[in-house]
Amino acid sequence: MATHPQDPGAPDAPYLAFWREKHLCTLTTLRPDGSPHVVPVGVTYDPGERLARVITNGTSAKVRHVLACGEESARVAVCQVDGRRWATLEGRAFVRTDRPRVAEAERRYAERYGRTPAPNPSRVVIEIELTRALGHG
């Protein structure tokens, strides 16, 4: 994995392999006052679509922070760390509620994390349209 920025749509093989490993990640959103809100999440990375996905409850603070940004979308980052290896994906986040998108995010989550998420009728997916990828390892 390179130490320099990656193209989020065409990462090098080690960077992509790291994102396929099972790791707890963090999502950083901004509160209305501009302070960071950092929470642990599961993230899936789809370089072909230039998307990262986070499944969550529709009433969560992270969803409220993204929605508060309106149509302009929220600038967010997801990150994972394993010792000295780390990888960050940045982009614009959108809350998606339609069932096919949520189901696809759940499928990808189950594939990466090895377990199917428990049923949740309030589940949504935060889709992050990626603009930057960074990492070291």
C-alpha cells in the first residue's frame, strides 16, 4: 500500500486488500457547530462505483449530521487502522433509504464482516461518494 494518495476508483492492490480485511472503522461527520463527531462503524468499499457504505439506524446522530447539510451533502471521512497500517476514504455523504440500496449495503457488510446484520426496519445506508483515498502500510 502506497504512502501517498490513491485514486479511490482505482486503488493499488495492497490498499484494496486492506479494505477487504475485517476491521472496525470510524466515521467522522461534522456537528452543526463544526466540531467532529467520530463513531465506530463497519464500512464497505466499492472502488468500481467510487462508493463507501455505512449501514446504520435512520435516527442516529451520524444520519442527522449528514441530513443537516442538505442537498450540498456532508463532507465525511471513514478510516481504519491496524498497527502502523491505516487507510482513509473521504467524500460526500448521502443518506439513502430505498430498500434496494439498503439491501446491497447489507449484503456487502455481510460479505466483509462475515455476519448478516440483524433485521432493522429503520436501517438506512450512508453512501459516501469518494473523492480521496489515503493510506500507509
